[in-house]
Amino acid sequence: MISRRNFTVGAGLSLLLGSVLGTFSEPAHGEPARKTAKRLILFFSPNGTVHRHFRPTGDGAQFQFAPGSILEPLTPHKNDLVVCDGIDFHGFDNHEGGMAGMLTGAPGGGIFGGRSVDQYVASKLTSTAKFPSLELGVATSAWGAQTQTRMAYAGPGRFASPEDKPLEAYSRIFGDVARAANDPGAAQRVLAKRQSLLSVVKGDLVDLGRKLGPGERAKVEEHLTSVRAIEKRLTTPIGDCKAPIAPVALDPQTAANVPKLVESQINLMTLALACGITNVASLQLSHTVSPLVMSFAGVSEAHHELSHKSDADPAGVLNFVKAERWFAEQFGNLLTQLKATPDPAGGTLLDSSLVIWCKEMGDSRMHDAKSVPFVIAGKAGGAIQTGRYMKFGGVSHKKLLASICLAMGVDASPAGVDATGLPGLVSA
């Protein structure tokens, strides 16, 4: 068995370096070249929807967002979107199941070996990015790390937890750059200290591996691979990017701070993507069964309570729509930032990225997973034709997960019979 000391050193090391463990692999040979996205960005808001207030009118390229509807704030971005209808979770539903299966393919393991699609994609990209992925959040930590509060999985039962304090996220992402700007020798001193610690950990792991049987030795080898990945990222330059001004420290549990927290996280995410610090990022706004009272959106009840308002309470339903429109506005703000940021290779970050707004349920009142709302944004480097409202007629959401893989240029075969993706979404 791996000793408590070695486990603690390994866990402490990941916290010290502020890195998400991951690996890099070469793309499969012999696959036909296709247009693919450079970046994957996930955006989450909780508790399903009320379909009649969410769905656009019209069809195909001829669609509109009705006045007062949830998606109306996205009208300026209409030509950059694919609004998806008729994508179902097959075999599971409700809050907890939806949260666990939304990105993995199914609760309890899913289709990517226990990982969520963002972590799977990050592991397959050939990249020099400092971080394989970044997980940011807002109002995600009050209930701790558990199935209802986490959407990203680094492996079976292992959460890739979002950082919901922007100042901590800033320190992790840009801390080395900021220190180097103030003290040119600081970065080298920190690097030397971290490399020294890595050498000790590697030596301990190698010694431990020699004493174990084949099964446990394989676990040690997996940990060594993670340490080597950290070594590689330690020496990966960030380039010409400069650290932004550090965000103001705000209490992440105070509802009134949420708008500013979201703004800070979007700013940090966009700059990290623009600098090539990561190519896979997520922003999780609260979590399923969210207790967030969105007074800043003009409502006075918790979001989860509002999500259950029936048509017999029209004022309650309209308050839920207000809250959902606020989430749509934040998604729009993210798209505005991506669209305003140049891609070094030409165009904008939005042009070359795949952005997904996802939810963990369909009808909020029924707790079902029929026609779970997904909105896709960005042309994914030419892999996706935007400006469409697409109806898929109840297909498995594993087809969406496969489409994400296809648009990112990674192997979609874990989706099995659904590996061809959503029909007509991703260009061949």
C-alpha cells in the first residue's frame, strides 16, 4: 500500500504547485485532417429550465429569441450560436444524477474512464500549455466537494474542483509572472525550490515502486507520470503575457458579490486562454439545487426554489426567468470577451474556440432530463457552422460529448455507438 507519507507529499505537491494533474499525448496517426477548435470552454448554470421560456422561435437559420425569453440577452451573439434542442440524458435524471453524468456520460463512471469530457480532451491534446485545464467557479464551495456540487472529474470519483476565489485563481495562474515582474530573480528561486522538492518526491516514489507488487507499482508509475508532467509545466514559459491587476478579495459566500466574482473569473479565464496558459477551461456558476438568492437579478428566493414554481404561480415563474436571463447575460459577457480578444493566428478567440453552455437537467419542475438545454458558441476553428437552432429529437447526450471530441480533434470512440456525434453539427 502507498504510505500515508508519500500520499501526503504527493497531495501537498499538487497544492504547492497549483497544477491540475494531466498528461499529453500525440494525436492518432492516419486520421483524416479536419478543421478543429484550439480551445474548449465550458460554462455551467444550474437547475434546468422552463422550455417554453427558453426555446427560440423558428427553426434552422431562421430563428429568433422571443422578447422576454431566457435567451433574448444573447441576441447580439445570435450568429455565433447553435441552440440545441432534443438532447436527452438516457438512463438517468434528477439533480444529482444530472450533475454527475452531464459531462462524464453517465453517473458512476461514464464513458471516459471516470473523467469528464473536459478532462478527457485535456489529456488528449498535444499542447505546451502550462495547465492542461483550469476550473473556475462562483458560489461553488459552500456545500463542499460532493456529487451535487462538482461537474468535472479527473478520474473515477476524483473531482476536478473549481476555484471560486478569483484572488486565489489569480495567484495560481499569474503568480509567477507577477513575482517575476517585481523581482526578476524570484521566478528562478521559486523554480529551483520546486524542482528540488520534485526530485525528492520522484526519488521516494521510485524507491517505493521497487518494494511493491505489480498492481500497486502501476499506481506509483501513474503518480510518477503526473510528477513528470508537473516538471514539464514548471519550465514552460508563458511568453509575452503580463500579469493583470490582481482582483479584489471578495467573500465568495456573499450573494451580493456574485456579479463581481463572475466578472473577475471571466477576465482571468479569457486572459489565460489568450496567453496559451491553458486550452481547456470551465466556469461553473453555483451548482445543482443551488441555494443562491440572486437579489442582484431582482429576485428574493433561492434559485432552486424558483426553479420549481408552477404555472399556477406566474410571478414565481417570471422570477425564475429573470434569474435565467441573468445567467444568459453572463454567458453573453464571456462571448463578448472572447470575441474582443485576438487569436495570435488570426481572427478572435471565439472563432477558434468551442464554447458550451450546459445544464444538468431539462424541465426544472419535472426533474427530468428530456431536452436538456445546451447552447454552443464559437466556430471551433471552422468545425461548426453557427447561427442555427437545431432539433435532435431526443438523441442521447453522449452524441454531444462525442461532438465535443470531434470538434476538438480527439478520439470520440469512447462514446461507442454515439461516436459519430450529433448529426449535422460538426463538419467532416
